[in-house]
Amino acid sequence: MSSSSQVTESWISSFCGLLGHEYFAEVPEDFIEDDFNLTGLQSQVPMYKEALEMILDVEPEDDEDEEDEEEEDEEDDEILGDERPTGYRRASDRRHLRIASDLSVIESSAELLYGLIHQRYITSRPGIQQMSEKYEMQHFGTCPRVYCSSCKVLPVGLNDTPGHETVKLFCPSCLDVYTPPNSRFQTVDGAFFGTTFGSLFFMTFTDLDIGGSRTSSAGAADALLAIQAANAEAKARNSSTTPANVTSINGVAPHNLAPGLGPGNIYEPRIYGFRVSERARSGPRMKWLRMRPADITDLDETRRYWEEHGAEDVDRPDDDDMNMVDVAADGKGFQVDRRKRVVGRRRRANGSGNGEGSPMDTNGVGGAV
Amino acid sequence: MDDFNSETDSDYTSYWRDWFISSRGNEYFCEIDEEYLTDRFNLTGLNTEVQYYQYALDLVTDVFDFDCDDEMREMIEKSARHLYGLVHARYIVTTRGLAKMLDKFKKSDFGKCPRVMCDSQPLLPMGQSDIANTSSVKLYCARCEDLYNPKSSRHAIVDGAYFGTSFHNILFQVYPAMLPAKSQRRYEPRVFGFRMHAGAALARWQGEQREVMKERLKKAGIETGFEDEDEELESEMEDEEMEIGDGFEPGQPGGMVDSQALLHGRW
């Protein structure tokens, strides 16, 4: 807070430059100056005003009168040993006093406040953009899991209120969270990143290829699968050419839904080359955690429900609303914001037999078959 | 030995193996018994794998007294390390070797699982191949049954074949009491408190697979090994769901999935 440090570096950038604070984005001052963005934080942070001033590098003496006086009185109460008459104090003295007495309290309040603002900022449009640049540059590291092949990870919290958990790393390839490898991050509160950011990030940047550097060292069957997956991926990218091509399942592109999971990416315990039986006491029990259906449309629960529960049900929704699979319609390409869900080829192939397309369905049932 | 001493670190103690296992990057190795190393039977076939086999073996067993130039000594030194690693892979599956590695495991010498839901489960080193120079050493977590890369880059250059593909599985067969209880806890990606549909659907599907497996095991009369399972073995799946708190992905028996799917589909 001293004037000399202000010249060189703002509080925010010095905070983000500290060891262990590498995950933080620098929140621009105009975001902090907008009171709307700070709604409700006053009650969460002790010495809120001072903390905010510290973050924004505002000189306390710039503030106006009465409020200030009151605070000074409070300060006097706190520091009883200091018997300086109030009237005698000039601004610089006051600042000096503050530094001597409760600078560390304000400093920790400022860090808390900055963290909470940061949690909000990184879910805003400029904030998430800034984090995506850090993500691309691999500032957050990679997934420690072998089968995720060094997929880039994001910092997340497991709780939105501070003081619960330290920051964790979310891997989009296995949809799991990991402890950062370096212990210096054990001092960073997870709430400063929040629970929403990780998922919102991948909802925002749907075009990111999160697979990591895929090099599957698996058998022929897996290789075949990999080739098929690669084909599907290629198709998904230039979506307009192939009809009935699934471009989205439950709102996510299939090649971006947990690409680190599924056949070929599950560890198979072996002793001298023989697989350990599931029935052995020490046999595998956790494969489910890394499973992923070979046919990703198995995850279309709505369609599966109605396939099992006959067509005569009056509650049965329109075909349009009935599944969560997007396919590329002929010639039209894949539109993210399309409200209408096009009926997938697979449902037809399964012969659920209940499907005249809705009269409203103009794009693609025919093309999708 | 004096020549050798002069070219290595000052913290070289009295034996090559002491020096080797205490040097940086070799923390995962345990010390191989002298008797094991000197029994030729245990070294069967390694003479074709290792260059300067005899010299390397002499060096490892501290009887090296061959006078040669620095370059040659370096080559032998390198071979000795390779030989030690290959013998190590064989040694750690013996009774004594397993006991030594178990001690290190208990002290978490191999690190702890980075996965948050594994609660710092100690790891075991393993290789993805038994053939040397295929891949570096990985770490196996017995709780989530998955493989992780060592944190430190100094371990990333250790060959996985020096631990082998079988060791960690054999250890838990020999010491089943060391097996941790499996956990069903998992991370749920959420946005503003709402679960992500794609991730949640996948998690439900995985939960189904898990219940199928549990059912399979129960039919065969085998313990599933999941935590809290013993008390609830008899009770219904629904009860289990009620007891599991926030942050758990409850196992979904068939009917539940469908009704949830309906909600999600419409929402």
C-alpha cells in the first residue's frame, strides 16, 4: 500500500504474482468498481471498506469526512495503548497507524474479498475469456491420470463458501477432480474459483478439443474403436456432409464428453499377463468409474425411457422433445441454438415404431433416416 | 572402489546399493538383499539384457576392481543401474521384497493419490510393460484402481519395467488386509448448483454398471468391498441411497433412472 509500490505495481497484479497464486486471473478494476458485482460481499468480509480500498489501491485519505471520522474512533478503541489525540492526526499519520496496527487484518480481508470477486469474475464473459487464455497456455497444469494423456485441467472449488476446501483441478477428460501437484496451492481457497466455473467453462467453449494428446496403446478392437471415434469426430467437425450424424448428446459434442473414459482407457489389472478376476478379493471393483458407453446415444435417457414404456402413454412427448441427441440435418448443418431436436437414426433403427414425425418437424427427419 | 568413489558424490557411503537407493530420483526402489543378488538363478536371462553384465554385477555387489578409463566406467555404471532395476522387478515379488515394499507403501514413500475422492490413498509404483525402455514408472491407486503419473519429473525418467506389471497386484493378493475400502463418492460437475446434464447422465449410466457388477458379485456370494457395504449388505438399495449424503452419486436402480431421465429430458 505504500506509494512507492503503487508506482510499480497494483495490489491486484502483485497479489496474482505471489507464489501459489498462479491460477488467479487479474480482475480489472472497472469490474470491482461496479457495485453490482460486489452485491452481498460486504457481509462476508470483515473490514470490507478498507479491504476494497486496498485492492483498488485507493488512498484512504481520499475518502470523505464523517464516515472516516467514525472509523478513526473505532480504531482508537481498538488501539487503546496508543494515546495520540484524534485532532492531532493527519492523514499520513493515520495511514502509518493503520499499517502498524491492522494492516495484516486488512490484507487478509483484501485477499478474501479479492478471492470472492474473482469467483464471480471468472464466470463473467471477459473473465472466462481471460481464463481460457490461461487454460490454453496450460497455466493450470495437466491431468495426472495416465489415460487422460496430459489433458489440460481447470482450477475449481468444491464449495462456494470460503474456508472449506483448497483449490482442486477439474479434468474434463475424466470428469474428476484432483489435488494440485504442488503443495503451494494448498493455501489457496477453492471458493475463490467456485463450483460453477469448471463446468461453465466447457459449456462456453464447446469447440475446445479436450481430448489431450490421444495415443491409445490398446489392442486391435480398441484401435478399431479409436478409428471409429476418429471418424465420428471428423464427421462431427464438418457436420453438413453426413446426415444422421450425432453432433450432440445431452448438449455436448460426443468427442468432448469424457474422452478419457471408456474402452481402452480403463486399467486392467494383470498378474504375469493374466487378468485379475473380478471375483478375487483384490479384483477390480472400480471400472465403472472410468466407463463410457461405446454407443454414446445410450446416454439419451429420455429416448430409452420411452422405448421401454410403450407408445400408448398419453404423457408421451412429441418426437421433437423426445431425445437429447442432435444430428446434423442434410445440408443445414449443425446449429447450436436450434430448439428442435431432430430424431436420430438410431431410434428409427431400433424400430420403436411410434414415430410419425411431428407436423412441425420440418428439418431433417427424412434426411436423418 | 577408490576410483569409483572419487567420481561419485561425496555422500557415497560404503556400498553401491546404498548409494543407489539413496540417490535422488531412486526413492521408489528398495534395497535388494545381497543373497538374492548373488544367487545366479535369480539373474537368469539378464546377461543378454545388460551390457557388460559381469562388470555391472560386480559393481552392484561391491566387488568391482576392474581398472578402466572414465568412459568405460560410466558405461558400466549405467549398466549396473539397469541391471539393478531389472533384478528389482524380480525381487519385489518375492516374500522379502514384498515386505520391504509394503513398509514403503505404509510410509507413503510412493506418494498419495491425487484424486480428491481417494482421500490421500498411498500409491504403489508399477510399469505398464515388463519390457525395459517401453514406458516410465506409473503409480497405482488401489482405491480408484487407476494409474497416475508421478508428480516429480525426476521419477518420470525411471523405467516402469523396474517395477513390472504384476507387483502391485501381487502385493494386494498377499496382503489383502491392505486393500482400502472402495468409495462410491464422486465429483458432480455443477453450474450454479445444477448438475450438468451430460455429466450426470454419464454418472448415472456408470452407477448402473456398478450396481450390475455388485449384483453379479452378490449372486456369487463375494464381498463387494465398498465402504459402508458390510452393514448394509442385507438392506435395500433404496435405503442406501437415503443414507448417502451430498456429494455422492447414488446408485440408481432401473426405475429411478427412467423417471429422472424424463425430468431431465423435459427440463
